[in-house]
Amino acid sequence: MTQSFAAQVRNWSEKAKRNAGLVVADAAQVKFKAMSRRQPSVKETGGSFEVGKVPVDEGVLINTMISSLNGSQVGEGENAYVAGLAGFEAGDSILFAFTAEYAQAIEYGTVNFPGRFMVREALNSNGGWQAQIDLSAAKFQD
């Protein structure tokens, strides 16, 4: 027995909603994971660093990462994004941030040292957000 046209449209619509959430969550996971890539501190590397990586000396900065879902904090620490994405659905609002007082200085730099740009580089990597959405969408196509 074939489904009515209305039932087929309803099923397609539900699948599209589910897949939209999966696509955004997958893309966000890739970007959030890139934001938390570690690099030994300048002290350990003899003064060198890689743009786009979080400097880790004592682990304070990387452990101040938080995630919130729809305005409520749901995760804290290096893998905070996992908790934020666990309950994510299409239409939800998710935030991922470093909360250390000096996080902005590390990201953008100061007159005393250059920025690490771990957030900017993660978001712009591999062609940016739209390219990541496209890559993630390809994973969920039939």
C-alpha cells in the first residue's frame, strides 16, 4: 500500500527537520573541536606558536571553555562542546566560549604578543561555516 501524498510530504518534512539538526550539529562539532586544539605554551616551544591553537601551559585557559544551550550552561572544560551538542536540535541556540579574563588577549593579541586567533581560525578553516555546512550536509544525503 502506498502512502498518501500528504503522508509522504509529512514524512519528508520530518526527515528534513531531523537532518537539518544533524547537519548543524555535525558542522558545529567540527568547528568547536578545531577551536580547542592544543599547543604547548611558548615557554615549552622556545617562543614559537601556531596560529589557531590554544596555548596550554597550566591548562587554565582551555579549562575555562564553556558551552550553553538555549541560554543555560551545559558544559565546562576542554570538551565543553560535547555537552552543548548532545541535546542540540534545529532551532536551538548554542554558545561556546573561553571565559578566562585573558581569553580575548590570547585570541587577538596585545602590544606585547601576537594573537593566537584560535576562534577565528577555527571558524574560517576549510572554507568557513558555509563550506562546513555543505560538507556536513553531504554526510546525511540519501
